[in-house]
Amino acid sequence: MKNIVLIGIMGCGKTTISKLLSQQLQLPVIDMDEYLIDKHHCSINDMFAVSEDYFRDLESQACQDLAKLNGYIISTGGGVVKRKQNSDILKETGIIFYLDRPVDHIVHDVTTADRPLLKDGPEKLYQLFDERHQLYLDACDYHIINDQTAYDAAEKIIDIIHALDENDT
């Protein structure tokens, strides 16, 4: 079975929706940021403190590692699409879903203290969305508008997965 890969800007629902999908589909979840923290024994903030390039290099290696798995739900970091090679690698063994949540919704929910790229305030989120939206669209197999509940977004993904399974049989 192919992996289910969730991409999107920070706060779009990747972590929450990956857990819902895991419960519904009985598949394990790997959060890429948690994977990086465990593998390198270092926080994301500390990796960024070295440099963003350092973090992106580790993230690219994580994409290679996780693409070797099958039947997992992979919740990526928001900037994974900054390097096209990452989405190309993840697409080899996965179906990529772009969770597109309105930035206004995210701004009200995200705690900026835990997000190194948002340390300068929520306006950075609008800038990141403008920079990355087309990258997400280019990388994804399916574009999921997440403007309702996380359950609704998870159901949309499950419906697509089931339709793909039916077409394979």
C-alpha cells in the first residue's frame, strides 16, 4: 500500500488529520518533525539555529528515509516543498495530499512560540502562504480544501483512498 503524505503550511491540520486518518484506516503515523527530533536528538528550533539550510538538508534525508516505508501516513513539515526533490521522493511511494486551510483560520489557532519561522509574528504566515501555495499545488496529487472540520478533511481523503482502491481492483 502506498503512503498517505500530508503537506501544507504550518497549522493547516496535518498532525490532527493524520491522527484521524490513522484511527479510521488503521495505519501508523510518522510526523516528519518528530522523526527529525528523535533521529538527531535536537529540537527543530535548534536545527534552525544552525541554519535553515542545515534543517532543510536533514529534512531531505528524512524524506528519503520515510519514502522507503509502505502503508504509513506521513505528516510533513510545512516547508518540505521548498525542495522539489522532496516531493518527488515522497511521491515515489506515496499519494500527496495538500491540506489547504485559509490562513485567517490558522492565525487564530497557531501558537507562534513553537514555530521558528513565525517568531516575528503571524503576518509571516501570510507571506509563507504566498510563497508556498503554488509549490504545494505543484507537489500534490490531491488538493483538499480544509475550511470545515478536521473530520471533514479526513473524510475527503478517505473517500479518495477508497476510490483509488476500487480502481485498483
